[in-house]
Amino acid sequence: MNIISLESDKLIVKVSPLLGGRVDSIIYKPTQKNWVWKNTHLKDEPVSKYLNYDDNWQGGWEELYPNDAIENFSWGKGLDHGELWSASWNIDFINTHQVKLSTKNLDSGTVFYKSINIKENTIKVDYKADIKFIDHFLFKLHLAVPIDENTQVICDFQKIEKVDQNFGNILENDKKFFKLKKNSGDFDFAYIDLNKKGVIIKDSLNNSMKLNYGEENLKYFWIFQSQGGWRGHNVLVLEPSSNSKKYLLDAAKEKKVLKGPLKFNCNYSVEFDND
């Protein structure tokens, strides 16, 4: 499998162009901490876009577009978790610290570009897309982070709303949602109403990562987490999103959703440290 390696004084980043262009590994050199969760029960290999996402989730830092749940569009059916995670991306440019990728054979007719750039202890990712269809759509980051014995999510929030009342076992507004413990059995999926952007994750060894994301087109923030309680996974998924809700119709009712045609762009950055 073709793997790209980018390197700075502080980071080694592995990227898989053939597997959704996802980030497969981020090693913070001073502590050898890998900040990317991978599913050790599955092989790293291409997956048909028609298959169930949850059964084939290999992990990594990836993107969901133009939908999360299966949705109908003017151009056809948006499959489970969209079309980017299973797509093959072309390498347009590469050097030791940057790679530029593109994918142009999507069912939606969208052309997507992604640039991954590392400098010292920071990784920055920029996206551009030419969205030609007329429907509402979703773009969401899906950054899978491993959970250890004590993992904290530090953010300035005012409200937590469950995505699905029938999924998860952490009560709404219960702050243990932000204090995670490997194999506790807890799991849940929530929309987080942040007072200000910026989320910090800390592990039990004081490794930290600070996530920032651009204001344009990423206005909302979701978290999925499983402390061993969902399929045995110990994973925290950070999900800055373009839309307020998982289902496009629900987001449209709130008038908090994007709609094509659109020249789309957004970005995020992550800074890694050890206190």
C-alpha cells in the first residue's frame, strides 16, 4: 500500500492516498506518542464505497462528505458516511513537509483538493472543492484519537446535545463525557455547543494536542467517543462540521446547513506538545 511520509523536527506524519487520503499516523517525536487511532482488527486496504462504514472503519484522520447518514441527492444516493473516506486520491505535489492531493472521480461530480503541511510541532490541512450540485450537503472532519487510562477533552462549552437518544450511555451534560477512561464501558455521540473554538486533548502522560479550525464552513462541533463500550473500541473522534445536525433535513430546518453549488474551502490545524 502506497504510504507517504512527511517529517519535521517534532513530527512524523504518514498519509495513505489510496485509502481516502487519510492521515494514518502522527508521531510526536519527543515522546513517541501516536495521536492517530487505528482499528487493529482490520487490515489497511481499499474498501468498496457500497459497504457498511462501521464494519469497515480502519481508523485514521479522514473526512465525511457530502453526508454522514445515507441520504438522497439530485445526482443519486449518498452512501454510508459519504464518498471521501473510500476514495482514492492522486498525489499532485510532494516534498519532505507537504503533500497536495486531489480526487476527481466522485459520484457527486465534486472535485476535492487537500493540502497537508507540517512545520515543527504543527500539522495544517487545507481543503478546496468545486461543488456543482444544488442540494444541501455536509462536510465534516473525522479525526480519530486513541483513548488511554485518562484522557481529557478541554473546551469552553455551554451545551451538550445527544445525537441519538437511543445511542450511548453518558447522560446529557454529564461532564464525565469529557473525562475518558480506557475500557470504562461508556460511549456516546454528541453535538457540542462551544462558546469559542479550540479544543485540547490531554492523555495520562501529559501529551497534548490543540485543535483549531477555520471559522469559514466549519461552524459546528461534534464528538463521538467509545471508552470500550462500542464494538470494544477506545477512540475519541473530533468532528468539526459544516452543519448543525447529522441528517441534512434536520440541519435545513434549523437553517444551519450548506448548499451547493459552492466553491468550498476550510482548514484545520493541530499543535502537539508535552507539558
